[in-house]
Amino acid sequence: MSIVKKLDHTRYRVSDLERSVRFYREVLGLEEVKRHKSPRGSELAFLKAPESEELIELCHFPDSGPVEVQEDLTHLAFTVESLEAFGEHLKKLGMAWSDGPTMKADGSGGFAFIDAPEGYEIELIERSPV
């Protein structure tokens, strides 16, 4: 018997909920699946990637003050078919990689990073068959 069954969601607190939801939808292509207010007054938006079950919960709780994300604290990682194609998508949006892309010498893919509005790192991973 397992203690837990599966990961349901991960929460990231944000200062500007609308700006963050727009980023995750427009830049990453996530779908907003629900939104509500918690009993303590937090505004919550839940998003998911097209091929994932797990949700990302964006939480705006004004009483706690502005969000300050320290460097290299945490990140979300998503797979993409092509880092090159995603880089072109970023250019069309007037954005750029914050780090990378770094391709593996064996041709098995690579990774790169962009920053979400609050400073959370987003890793994009390309996995190529060797």
C-alpha cells in the first residue's frame, strides 16, 4: 500500500494573478481549468499543461505582501518538442531565454530557462531519441 497516490498540484504565490495567468497561458500554452477564492481570501487559479494531469495553482494573497523569489529557489520544468521552435515562439512574443539553450553532446536533447513574471524559473526540456 502506498502512502500517497499521485501529485495533484503545486502552488506558487504571485503578486499579480492576471499577469501570471496570462504568462502561463500565452507563453507556455497552459489551460486555465478553474478559479476560485479560498476561505481565507486568496484568489486561486489552476492551470495545466496539455498532456499532464497535475495542476499548477497560482495564488494571490494580498495580505502577505509582494512576492520576492530568491535566485535558484525552485522551478517548474516542461518538455517541448523543440527548443529551437520554442525560442522562435519567444522571439515573436518579444522575449528571450534567461539561460541557454544548452544542448547535450550526445544529441539526446537539451534544456533552457525563461523567467515567469514573479521571477520563478521555468525550465524547457527537449528530449531527442539518440
